[in-house]
Amino acid sequence: MPKIKKSYFFIALFATLALFGINASAISEAQQKTIIKNCKRIRETIKGVQRADTSSRTNYLPSVYDEMLSSFIIPMNSRLLKNDQSNKLLIENQENFVKTYSEFKADFVTYSRSMEELLSINCETNPSEFYAQLEIMRTDRDYVNLDVQKMSRLIEKQKTYVTSLKENL
């Protein structure tokens, strides 16, 4: 099996385990053996995800979100306020965006820590503990993804509010 296909196999393995709601204390002996047997490859895959996520978190997302706030959302609201044309919806959207961005940063730190914890567990000697931490890490990653989705919706709302404001001028 080529290296890429093996990676997909392990991702599919964990997705299947999650799909059926298998918790760490209930993973079967066969599943434990599979984790033990493939431990090194699983860890390599997780390290690859960690590198990709860290790169996105440190290089791409902050610049996009900071740019949105500092070059668009805040100046627009400040200018409207200065001209006595403040828009409640735009101000609320800005507040929600700032709050969600803060939550994103905190959730990403939590997710990064849970991934580090996962990588510190020896999956060859502690497959159940490893899987339990994998589930925690997945949950933490879901929170990060929800934050990103919420910020995307807030950006779309901002666009809609600005378009509406422009049409009413």
C-alpha cells in the first residue's frame, strides 16, 4: 500500500471508530492491537496534522482575521460613529467577531495542548489511553472549527450590512 493510502487508512480507521461512538474504555482488544501495530504511522499522521494546523493558525488565519478587523470592520464602524451614522448591527457584529476571534485563539491553544498530550502518550503501551486522548483532541478541534465557521458567518453578515448601508445612503 503506498504511503498516502496508508495515511488515509488510518484516518478512516479513527473516523470509523468515532462514527460508531466507541469510547476508550470500550475499545476492543482487536482495535487496541490495530493501534499498537500502526502506532508509528498514526503518530506520523498526527504530527503532519499538527504541522498543518499550526501553520494555518500562525501564518494564515491570524493575518486574515486581523486584517478584517483592523482594516475593515473597526475603521468602518469608527467612521460611521464619527459621522453620527453608527449602525447597531455593524457594531454588534464587530463585538461578536472580536469575541469569537478571542475564543478561536483560546480554543486553538486548548486544541494544541490536547494534541501535545496525545503525542506524549505511547500508543504501543497505552492504546486505550491514547485513544481516549484522541477523542479529547477531536472535540477540541471541533471547537476550533466551529469558531472558524462562526467567524466566516460574521464576515458574511458584515458584507451584507455594509451592502445594505451603501444602498441606503
